[in-house]
Amino acid sequence: MNNQVTCFLLYGSDNQQNKTIKGLTESSRTDQIFLLTDHPEDKDIPTEKCHFLPSFSFQHTEGIRQMLALTRTPYLLIYTKPHTLDMGYMALERMCDYLAAPESGMVYADHYQVTEGVRKPHPVIDYQPGSVRDDFDFGSVLLFKTAALQEAFDTITHQPEYQYSALYAVRLALSQKYELTHIREFLYTEIEEDTRLSGEKQFDYVDPRNRSVQLERETAFTYYLKNIHAFLPPVEREIDLSEGEFAYEASVIIPVRNRIRTIADAIESVLKQETDFPFNLIVIDNHSTDGTTECIDQYAGNEKVIHLIPERDDLGIGGCWNLGVHHPLCGRFAVQLDSDDLYSSPSTLQTIVD
């Protein structure tokens, strides 16, 4: 079946998009391509299949509404990066084949990433009930059944008009009735532009500049919980933050097992934090065997570092986290840091606690 897919792409420079558009137009499945840009007057229309769509965002409720109004095909594709996309051989056809399954509402795939000129495989994980993180890694190419996307969009029309969270809200609604299918094939290559360390990206969510985004995400998630009858009304109780005696205002807790290559950097990023309150670091070393334990021991002379090795050998990450929280020297606030992550700046901990 031909002309099954309507595509929506963020439009960067002409050079970046030429290869993307060429790859999509070469597929017999592509019907129309909408190029999302704020300045269509500065650009030439690459092919007769292409149309400019100004003042648009995937995260706006109005943006999703516009896409659905413009789509006349059974499938709708979103490419979320304004950089070169190299679709693999017959990739769009493979995605359409997977999406033809009645239970599937969206498909996404393993892919390659080019970072600083180096191409590496980037497998992603299966989506399942409970996969509600707003930053769940689907990759940058999402293919929807148009009817399923419309159905999901209709369920959020009574929610506020989102500026930052429409795609997240629609995805949660879609997952209630349809499967979000992971294709375990490397079907395309995307460009990785955000080359910050994972620890720097981790705290984008709590950056005060992103407060409005955080509030919208919470609103969308609350509606989702209500729709699946899992919402528990909050029990309101005034918490006296000055109550109790704590030697430290905050504790950074790192659960770790066999991370000899990263644990020292994680510890150093904590010890470099500059705060106006006392803090410590509690490292729960879950019986490492690769030299991680000896690496942590190097900080034994630092009074801020507490190195714990559990008596039990059956603790997962949650058990290690609880062990740290219940330590007598745990601070008034407890903040978890993964052993593979770093604090982005000396002010990160201060920002989180504030």
C-alpha cells in the first residue's frame, strides 16, 4: 500500500534537511512532508511533497491539533530533531509493517547515533505499563496510527492547553489502549547534538528555569493517574522543616556496584559542591568486586564521605537507597545520584535543596 505516511519534521538548515527529505521522499510510503519552521519565507520548498508549517511545536496542544487536521493518511510520523536523519534501507516500510498490528498505536526503533563524527549503536528499551517518565528514550522517530493518535488526543481535550507537555500527555493517553511497540532493529541514524555528560542532563528537570515545564508535566501525569483510577488524593500536612536535629542539612546518596570507571568522578563532583549549608556523601557499596570498594576507600580521611557496605547481599538499588536514608548521619534532605552521573556545576546541590 502506497502513500501511508504523513511526516512532520523540525526544519533546521537546508543542508541538514536535504538528506532527511531525500530519504523520506524515496519511500513509496510517504505522502506529504510538513517542515516546521518559524521563517518559511527564507527557505525554498525542496520537493512538491513538502509544505512549510510555521509557528509550530510538538509540545503545544495546538501543534498536535494541527498535525491531526493536516493528516489524511493512516500513519503519522514525527521526527523530533532539527538535524540530519538518515533512514535505513526500507526502514519506513518496516515501521509501517509493525504498526499494522491491531494492538499497536505507535512504533519506535533501535537506531544509530552520530556523536562528534562517531557512529554508535543506540538500542532502546521496551515500553510497558509504568513507563511514565517524561524523558523515556524512544529515539527521535515516532510513527503513530493516525486514528489512535486522534483518539488519544480527544481524551486530553478537557485538560489545559499545554505549552510544553502535549506530546507527553498524548503518549500517556495512547498507552492506555494501545501498545507502544519497540522494534529491535537499527532502522535509522540520528545526530546527537547534546553532548553534555548524562549527569548534566539529569537535573534539567529541576532547573529553576524549567519550573513551568515541571508543573505542566505534573498536571499531565495527574490526569493520567485519574484516568487509570490510580490517583490518590494528597494528604495535606504542614511539614516543619526545622523540626528535628540533623548534623547535616543534606545528604547525597550514591548506590553503587562495580563502577570503578565512574565512581571517583561521581564522588569528586559531590565534594566540589558549594553550599551555604553542611552536607555529606553516603556511598552504599553493594559488594563490588572490580576495585570500586578500594577506590571509595581512598576517601576514608574525608569526614564528608561515609562508605557503607551492606551486611545483606540481596539488596537492590532500592534497598541500598533505604540503607542510606536510614543512616543516623543522613541529612534533613536526601538526594540520590547515580554512580555513572556527575553534578553539572558546583551549585547543583544548592539548587536542588533550594
